[in-house]
Amino acid sequence: MNPFRNALASLLLSVAAATASAQGDALAGHKLSLSPVGQPDSALITQEDVAKLERVTSSSNGQPALRVHLKPDSAQRMKAYTSVNIGKKLRYTWDGTVIGDMTIASGFSTPFELLAPPEMKTPIK
């Protein structure tokens, strides 16, 4: 390739990446897991269960958050699990790092919000 084509190819890849990011593809290349505390190998939800993940500002505290939209089967599994495990804890990990433990207050499915992992704590524009 000549230098002009290299520059053009690079520009097109940058535009494609920016477009994907703007569409809420915050999960690309990352691993998400929600599992019962004390059972890290029994993930209830992983990145494979996510239909869409958006970076948002939380309506409850104004902090950066992730809005998780689950695939239909995964949403049903989440609702069934959380409905019968009120008061128990789920552990949220991002790329293998524990972000936090959450107490299940009620049965829920999709969408729901999680704390933004540290690398996504920058303000959302």
C-alpha cells in the first residue's frame, strides 16, 4: 500500500471504532461477570448474556454507570434468580477485577445499571 492508502485505511478504522463506541459497544474486548458471592465459577451473567451495554450517568447518584440490556433468555434467568434470592449478594467483576458486591433488593431483569469500572469513570459527554 502507498502512504495515501495507509492513511485512508487508518482513518476509516478510526471512524468505524468511534461509531461503534458511540453506539454503546462499551463491552468490546472486556469480560463482565455477575456471580453469587463465594461462587465465582457459577456466573449468573457474563458478557455472552448482554445484548447491549451503554455508558450512562446514573439517575440515582449522577455517577458514571453501565446500563445492561440482557438477551431475552438471560433476562428470564436473571429475573428467576433474583426473585428467589432477595437479601443475598452478587459479585460484579470486570476483566477479572472485583468492582463490588451487591445485595439483591428485589427481583429484576433488564435493563439494570452497574457501577462503571475504573477505566470508564471519565465524564460522559
